[in-house]
Amino acid sequence: MRWAEADLHEVLPTIDVPTLLLYGEEDERSAATVAQAMHAAIPDSTLVMLTAAGRQGNLEAADRFNRAVRDFLIEREELPDD
């Protein structure tokens, strides 16, 4: 079964908003090189590697996932720092 029908690599460099990429290091469907290539291709992107997490980092590493999202938003002044 194919999970991605379209190859959109050429679109990545055109993303013109700050982008947070969260990747579970134990993801068995996508190698870490996929996340690293996306990070390299998207201007103003931030890559956070979640250790001891796989495909569902928001569930498997919820605290670290939420902290990464919060830090990303605070750094961009999208969320007030408590």
C-alpha cells in the first residue's frame, strides 16, 4: 500500500511561513532522513526529533511534543510566555 500518492518535494522550498516539523525517532514508516530533508528544503523550519517516540509523537511523548509546540509559538510571539 502506498501512503503518499504525490511527490511534493518541489513545493517545500515555496513554503513561506515558519514551520515546525516534529519527528518521532522510532517512526518505522519514515526514516529520519525524510524529516531532515524536509527541514533542509523548507525555509524557516524547525525540526524537533522526539526520542522514544514513533509515528504518534503527540501521544507517545505528549509532554515533549506539547513543549516543542509551545516553545515554537512563543519564539514567534504567537503565544504569550507564562
